Amino acid sequence: MDGALLSVEHVSVYYHTPQGETEAVRDLSFQVRKGEFVAVVGPSGCGKTTMLSLIMGLNPPSKGQVRFPLGPCPMGYMLQRDNLLEWRTLEKNAVLGLEVQHRLTDASRERTVALLRKYGLGDFLSHRPSQLSGGMRQKAALIRTLALAPELLLLDEPFSALDYQTRLTLADEVFAIIRQEGKTALLVTHDIGEAVSMADRVLIFSDRPATLKREIILDFPKDMTPLIRREEPAFQEYFAAIWKEMQQ
């Protein structure tokens, strides 16, 4: 790890409504290092997605700051739903972000198609989204994000709309893609098993206003896949420790 790619420093967020002031995040500090996979877990509505909005620069913090110590950091955001457009083929969906940013060239299209082929979607380039499985659609959404060459991937509950078996399989595939492409990732999830199976570290947030209750470093071999992690005795130990912390 070369150092902090992202640094969230004593951030607080307040929302003002006719009913008064609501505190969403309180004095939150953490870092994500280059090449690291960090997961964030916490109760529903605790401010995890608010945190992602702060990192993306969509909303400014009320206090504190979000910094990128290594310089400008291109980011990609993968949402709960794939948001593929039915009237576009898989290939055209995958290059949509490049089109929107006026970065679509022959070379960038070729790189995107190469990613689709590399990760098992090469036979479906001309298919419409409705002809694909849920897992394939989410994988296509990830490649659409990777096509923009982000350094930091923000993953907001990316598997929550899928059935359990597909979630397990796709987590394995997404983990492999992120590792092979050398990306840094920040995953927000309410699924403790998902966090333990994929991440290098887990940040546990409190109920709203979100604060960092505890950080747990996961001691798995770097190349151990999520499915294999789930078979390790340490998986249950980490799961139990995070569950206990969230219940307190």
C-alpha cells in the first residue's frame, strides 16, 4: 500500500429542515489506502450513503474535510441497480459513460469491449439487458464503470437486488475483477458476510448520526476469494465480532 488515496477528516453533516437541524454524520475520520478494499457496515439509515455522496463531492461536509492526498482521484460509482438502458445493446450500455463524458474513441471502445470479453460477456455484446441474467447485468454495470478508468470504486450495496446464490457468485467475480484491474474499492453494505468475505478492513458505523465505532482488519491471504473465505474458521469469528459490535 503506497499511502492514503482517500482521507476523511473529522467530518460532520447537518441537514436543515422545517422541523429543525438533523445531524447525519458526527466527527467521522478514516482513510482508504491505494490498492485497498474497505467495507463499511452499519444500521440502515445510519449515513453510509451520505458518506459516499461526500466523497463524490455531491454534498459538502458541514465540518471537516474530504481529501485525496495523492492528488486528483477519478472515481466510479456502482449503484444498487444496474440502470442499463433496454434500448441499447450490452456493448452500447458499457460505453455509455464514455459517451456522456465525450471520451468515446475507437481506442476507448476497444478497451471496453476487451474488458467485456475478458470477464465473460463477449458472447453477449449485441444482447439487450432483458436478455441477460441479474448477475450479468451487474457485471456489465461494473465494466461500464471501469471503462472510465477510475482509481477509486465506490460500491453502494451493489448486490442487494440479487438472489442469494447470484450474490455469492457475483461477489466472487467482482472481487476478482477489482483485484486484477488493481483498483481501490470502498464497499457500503448491510451484509456482514459480504463485508468479511471481500474486504481487507471493515469499518463499523454507529446508528445515526454516523460515527466510526470500530475498525476490524481482516487477516486473510490477499488472493483468497470470497467463497473460500466463507469456509474459513476466521470468517465466523470476524462475523460474530462485527455482529456483536453492531448490536451494542
